[in-house]
Amino acid sequence: MAKGDRRNSRIHHTFQALNLHPLGYQTCLESNELPIVHHVKYICDLPESHRFPMGKFPRVLECLLGDQVITDKQVWAPKIASKELLCCVHTEEYVTNFIGGKISEKDQRRTGFPWSAGLVQRCRYETGGTVLAGEIALQKGLACSTAGGTHHAFPGYGSGFCLLNDLAVAAKHLMGDLNSRKKILIVDLDVHQGDGTAMIFKEEPDVFTFSVHCGKNFPLQKQESDLDISVEDGTEDKEYLSEVQEHLPWLLDTFHPDLVLYDAGVDPHREDELGRLRLTDQGLYQRDLYVLQTVIKKGIPLATVIGGGYSRDIDHLAQRHSIIHRAASKVRSGENMDCNPMMEMYGKQRDRL
């Protein structure tokens, strides 16, 4: 059997197991293992030559299961985000037009995606996944989705591969009502500024947006986050991590969030096709580990999404995206933090091939 055939077979059986597994909210809450939020519909068909790496979403889960980082019993499948839920952030007109396929050619070019019913379904499940990860985190302290981070979507339009702003919808929903208001900190370490999220919460005192991004990268016209840290092209591990270390503890101590939503984008990586920074695998791991430990040591619930990452090598990209889940699993279990998870994961990848 060829490599590709073996991989497709593994994916098929993984998805089949998840579809048949009697997943439930109670199952997730009773376990002390890291909850992982995933849905088989996080993926949809795109034209063959399309540059967006859609295949990374199922492959991330395959990496985690194949390397025995998680078991299928840790996986929770979200519900599709309702129109009502989406309208807590997006305009009713935009949501109606997006779901109904009334999106102009100009708007489709701005998002980078040709409209399809499958794309709508994918985005709605992805948004539901981020909301569910936040809900579980509030109960269990930590949860990770295998998608999410669509921070360029605005209330009335999509942009830059982002059609629904899952982070904003989750934050708005999880804030609750005036009688039980929660404060949400969005830590966005994707290489691109989360301009849609920044604009949406510009006047919202109970949501704080913190972004570390490449200043000369997309979007060219930035919005104003509550705290923007712009780094130069070519920034490497040490300098990048020092920026995060300088600001995150202060934010936690002054804003006092009830929940942190963490966009762990891997596009700051030196091999990313759209990144322009120079982080290594180990640099991403140290970044994620630092965010996880710093937040959790203060007793603050944390939910993660995978954010951006762009490469034609889907296998390596999926491994890169899985770094956040590997770091979270170690934090959750209290394992030795000094071992190199990249050596482990690439060694296991070679064994599988």
C-alpha cells in the first residue's frame, strides 16, 4: 500500500471512529485529560490549485491520534453555530447573505474563497468549535480546538481567508449577560494583526485584544487593538518571546480576565509562506508553553485555536499546528517540560512513513 493510501485509510478510520464514538459534554467534563474540540466538517472542497491549506484540519487530529498525544475519547464534536449566535457579532444582512450564497464576486475575492454551501457549513462548525472550547475551558480550565482563529472577519464582511470571526463570536457569547459579566482577554499571536477582532471590540471594556504581529505584513491598514506589538521582518525566537514575556503577565495582573482565548497561529514560523518572521519549531513550542503556563498558573481558564499557517507541505504544517496541543497536553498532565516535543513528533512521523 502506498504512503498516500495508508494516510487516507487512517483518516477515514479516524473520522469513522469519531462519528460513532458516543461523545457527550459529560464525557468531556468527567475526564482529567485535555479536551480537544474537532469536527469532521472543519474541512470543505476547494479548487485544486487554491492556496489555502484546507487539508491541515483533519491532518492535525491525525497527528495527535497517531502520535498518541490524545485518544478519541478526548475529542468533543461541536454543534453548528446558529444564525442567532453569529448575529451577536455579525450583521444580520451579512449572515443571511453569506448563508444564502448572495456574496458578490468582489467580496469573494476579498475573502480569498469562492462561495459554496460546504464553505458555509465549515465556517459555522469552526465557530461552534471555538465557542465550545471556551465553554469547556470555563468548566475544566483548558481546552483546545483543531481549527479557529479567523480574526480578519468584520461584522459586515469577510477578509483574508476569514468569513466568520469565531474568536469574536466566542468572546461575545461567553461574556454572558450584565448580571454575570465575564472579562475576556484575546491573546493573538498569529503573524497577522487580528484587525476584525480589534475593530469589533474597540468600544467593549470587557474584552481586551492583545496582538503581536509582523508590522509590514497583512493587513496593510491595521486597526487599533487594545495592545498592539509590531515586530520587524526576520524577528527570531528570542526577540519574539521576549515581547510576549514582557506584556502577558502585566495584562493578566491588570485586566484580570475570567477567560483567555489564545490564537496560536504558526505563521510566524521561518518556513511559512506568508509569515516573514523567523521562528523555529522550538520557538513556537516555547511560546505556547509560556502562554499556557503563565495563564494557568494564575487559575485563569484558557481556550486555544490554531490560527494561521501556510505551506504546501500539509504534513509538516499539521505537525506545526499540533505544537499547541502537545504543549497543552504536557501542561495538563504535568509532564516534563524540558523534553523536546519536536524531536518526538518528527521521529514518530518518520516511523509512520
